[in-house]
Amino acid sequence: MSTDTAPEAAVAEQPQAQPQGVQVCDDNVMACYANFCRVTGSPEELIVDFGLNPQPMGIPKDPIKVSQRVIVNFYTAKRLLAALQMSVQRHEAIFGVLETDVQKRLRPQVAAAAAQQAAVAQETSEQLAATADE
């Protein structure tokens, strides 16, 4: 008789460990809104700064004020990347592809008006510069 099935039976008798969910207490969490982020880092960690860009179209005239900074190690960053990717994929599956280029999201009429405003602003800026040179 072979005893090859004995180890398998012993494994089958052991109860499988149920995965435990991590409990999180977010009673004192402070929420903030950000439409800007900057990622920098070092060999040991990533630094993610969040802020509010009050002028999301074009290049902002004033510096963007960073209001929150999150520092994570690369293991946490990779898990965050996977979670964000999964969330964005789910959103896009329901609502369609997210276009991150603001200019491509504009309707044609709005894009034409924005281009005209930019041209007028550029012309005014050039006129002011020419006047200042005189």
C-alpha cells in the first residue's frame, strides 16, 4: 500500500485561512480637493504633492499652492498605482475613456473661442511690450 495520499488528506483536513480585511478608522480624516499633483522622489521613497490650480487652462500666472504632501515607499506606491489603475479602468468601462488633455475635451465652438481669446491675449501682450519699448 502506498502512503502518498496521507499528506494530501492531512492538507485537506486543515481549515483554509480566511483572508482578513484590514480595519481602517477614518473618523478624523480631513478631505481636500486637488486638480494638480507633482511626483518627485529619491531612491527610497516617492513624494506626491497635491494642490489646487485655479487656472487649469494654459500656464498659470501664479504659483500653484501645494496643500498636501504624501510620502510613500515604492512598495506602497506600486500598490497605489494598481488600485488607481483598476479604479480608472472601471470608470472608463462605464463612462468612456477619460481624455486628460483639456484642449481635446473642448467642444469645437468652445475650442475656437478659446483659441480666439488666446490670440487676442497674445496680440495685446505684444502691443503692451512694444509700447513699453518705445
